[in-house]
Amino acid sequence: MPKNNNDFITLFGSSDISQIEEKIDAIMANKLDELKAKKFNQSLLSPPTGSNGSTAISRSSISLADGREASAISAISGQMRGIDNNEDIVALSKMRASFDVIRLVEKLPILSKDQQIIDVVPENGELRIGFSQKKKEFKHRFDKTLSDKQLKTIQEMSVQRGINITSLCDKMFNKQLKELSSAEAHEVFEYFKDSSKK
């Protein structure tokens, strides 16, 4: 991922994020068609704010017709990269998550129907800036559905926070609550823990 304007100009012939987005959209459309993608989703997990180093954290997920599935979480820190426009920071975060998930799914072998992919969250400096708390080991897995305890806790937290959990799950993952994996349920917990989220 380019780190400054000169890098963007070298790669895309421009440092204007909107122009780069158009080129990336065209590249992604061709790539998704080439891979025969059944489903491709993007979501913003955390917007850039002054308290998180102007860091946008995004998630991209993809499902292919041959059964391969993957997801990737990416972070772009405006503070680290000297970018002041929050819309540009979000756009770059989503771009990188898209590139990462494509690279990841292309490396996966074609599996039989009873096999599942375990996804991991990569560690990087910008992601650490985005989360003010200390990095924890990711015990939660994308190949395991959420537990009854997770389901109950999420429902209780949504009532306490006054947040419509159906709308939230649809916005974050394009899924119903009961369809979430253990790892996705954990992301919902982190969302509820942030008092600024509504």
C-alpha cells in the first residue's frame, strides 16, 4: 500500500483518491468476475477519530463459486500517513482490505464442501494504533458459529445500548445475528464496548 503521494502517482498516475477509487473499482470488478465471486462485502468497523490516531479499520469478505471463502481486516492511519481527509482515510482502508482479501483467497486451495477456512486478523502497526487497548490473542474463529452465551450477551448489550442488533449485523456483515461466526460476534462485542458508537 502506498505511503505517500509520490507512491500513488507512480502506481496510479494520480494522488487524487477519487480518481484512484475509480481505477481500483474497475480492477476489482474484473478480478471478482475472473474469480467467479458469489459474494463480496465491505464494512467499516471503526471510523477515523482524533482518539484513535485518525485510523479507519475496514473489513472485506469474499465467497467464490468453488467454495473458497476469506475475509481480511485492514487499517489505515491518517496520523501515520499524513492524511487529513477522513473520507480519503476510509477509502484507502477499504481499498487495502479488498486487495488483502483477494490475495488471501487466491492462495487458498479448493476445498471439499465439509472443509472450512479459518481466517485470521493480520497484525500491523496501524491496526495497533486503531485499537487503543492492548492487542489480545484472537481466540474466536470464523469457522465456528457464535455460542449461545455470545448470542445472549449480544442481545442484552443491544438492549442496554438501545441499538437495533438486526440492523447492526446487516450493516457490518450482511447477515442475521444467528448467522454470525464466533469471530464476527466478537467484533460486535468490540463495537458495543465503544461508547461513541450508536
